[in-house]
Amino acid sequence: MSTHRTHRLALVMALACVAGPALAKSAPDNLVPVGKPVDCVQITSIRSTDVRDDRTIDFIMNGRQVYRNTLPDSCPSLGFEKRFMYKTSLSQLCSVDIITVLYQTNGLQRGASCGLGKFQPMQKMAK
């Protein structure tokens, strides 16, 4: 491989590395915080989740209530993979619990494990 071609490949790879983190950023939403954050949510009330980026997960509850969880630290690959697992012996998911990122390579594999933050109730912004 020529030196010029090697430099060009290195430049492309460097640009890909810079662009990568930008892909994990979440799109703006129309949700605003309302009320005080809570420590736990009932697992049976969680209808779905929306991983917004490496630090933010929206928990959509039955009745369409949204609780946003902002992790204390960035969780590698969470925003890219957009899936995670958790284990708890309680009927609640709490700010002291740990999630584990799941990634796809010949089946689901475990990735980074990260602590949750408090659950902030959110509501749609009035127009």
C-alpha cells in the first residue's frame, strides 16, 4: 500500500472515530421535567424504554407517563446498541440498580454495566 493511500485511510478512520460519538446523541424532544425525581419505578408498570444516548433512558410507563433516567456516568455503547438488561429481586427498578448493555454478535452479548440515576417524571411541553 502506498504512503499516500495509507495516510488517506488513516484520515478516513480518524474522521469515522470523530463522527461515531455524534451518532449516539439523542434527538431533541418535547419533554420537560415535572415534579421531583423518584428513586424507583414499578417494573410491572414499564411498558417500554427509549435509549436516547449513552447516559439517558426514557422509561415509558403504562398510562404513557415518562420517567427519564440520566445515568451518573456515560455508559459505553448504550446509545448505539439501544438495549440493556437488568436483574433485581424486587418489584421495582431503582437508582441503586445496575444495567448491562447488550450488543449483537452471533446472539446477544453483555457489554458495559452501569449504574442508574434517579427517575425524573417528564411531560410534553405545552404549545
